[in-house]
Amino acid sequence: MSTGSFGQKDKATNRVIPDGEMNCVWVDAGLVSYKLCDRGFECENCPFDRVMRQQPNPVSESVVVRQPGALKENSGDASSHDHEALIGLVGTFLNPPQSRPLPTDRMYTKNHMWAKEIDSNRYRIGLDHFAASLLQDVGTIILPQAGTVYQRNMPFAWIILDNEPVAVRSPLNGKIAASNSALRESPSVIYDDPYDAGWLIEATVVDKDRPKTKPVDAGLMNEIHCDQFRQLQQSIISDIDKTWSSAGTTMMDGGGKPKSVRDIVGAKKYTSMLKGLLSVKI
């Protein structure tokens, strides 16, 4: 029987958690055998989650999708890059997604999810390229097991950054039919190919929950997301300006050129930034 978490071998066991029940992220991670959630999967407000994140190495290597080379410490030094160069790098990382149009063959939501009907009442779901562009440094993705039932806006997957879970919220009501097993061997594909090979899950919906129309078309949603990214870029530049004017020195440790937004802003800011994009209610 599949555990629903990548990395573990299938084995015949008696299930502790009833089929279709929504699991705590730490249950899906394999660290807790059974845990009910009474907080609507708002992990940031959960005392149990805070306790778990304080434990050493809380996420098991054997039950997660891990991207090679991820979760390393920041490796740059603002003193080795002048102010204008850092600002230019922010644009280098954040501008390309704004010039890429969204595919028009699926529906989108403001929390950067897409859903594409692939069969009668069956949808493939993933992250759009705006959110995926920030996942170059992601090390851990936890996907749900088949049979789990989810409602719109509720977390169905988690991205783990520095032992802190970032919820990925469902764009529709449905039941998990499959998770993307290809991510087991190549987790970076979620960043490289978010609309095809990098899909997350497939879900079935009943007729009453079947989306009748696209809530926002691809063109308008592209404008909304571009505006979000412009605001994000201004926020990062503002932080650089404040840091430079008040200290004029180090934003990062080490001596290499920043390779991503995370290298520039630091792990804490980066995690908060990603949470903000993925937590928009739809």
C-alpha cells in the first residue's frame, strides 16, 4: 500500500489514518503516525507545528522529494557587490517570469495554481511559472496520497524551506487521484517545466464541484501576477536600500555571487515571500 510520501517503499500495513482523511503535514512527512488538525491547516498558527520545527532534522530524508544541492546556507556577500549590481540582479531573477504568458488551455487562481481538465471530471493541478520561478532552491516537496479529499483553499501539498512548511492550497474541491511520481527522480522539473512534466497532483471532482467557467482568463491573470511580482521586486529593492543606508555592508555570508532571490534576501525573507504568494485566498 502506498504511503503517499515519496521515498518509502510500498508495503502492506494496516492504515492508522482512514482513507480520505486530511493529514497533518507532519503525518505526510512520516514523522507522526496520526494527527488531527483543528486549525484549518494554517501551519503558521499551530503550536504543534512550532514544536515540530524546533526538533533537529524534523523532515525525514526517506519520505520527501529532495532537490540536489538545496537547503544550503546563503553564499554571497553584499560587500562584494555594489548597490546597483544587487538591484540589477533582483531584476535578472524576477523580470523573466513577467514576460512569459500563461498557457490559455487551463484555469488559474490568484494563489498561483492552475487546473487543467484532462478527462471528464478529472483535473491536473500545478503551480504557475511565477511561483515555480522561486523554487530553484527548494529542497523538499511533500505530496498527498491518493484518495485524500480536499476543499478549495485548503493545503494539499507542502514545500519545506529551512524546516518551515509553506502550504500549497487547492484551487478546487476534489479527491486526489494521483501524485506526480516523476518528481521522485527529478524534483527540479517543477521549476523547469511547471505546466507539463512538473504538475503536482490529479484530482477528481463531482459534478456539483466541477468548475463551470474559468474564474479569471489567462490574460487578466497574467496582469495580476505581473503586478504581484512588481510589488515583490519593489519590496526587495526597498530592503536592499534600507540595509545599504543603515549598515552599508553585509546582507549575506560568504563570498560568491548570488545565484537566486533567496541568496539576496536571505532564507527567512524568502520563505515569508513565498508564503505570501501561495496563501492568497481564492
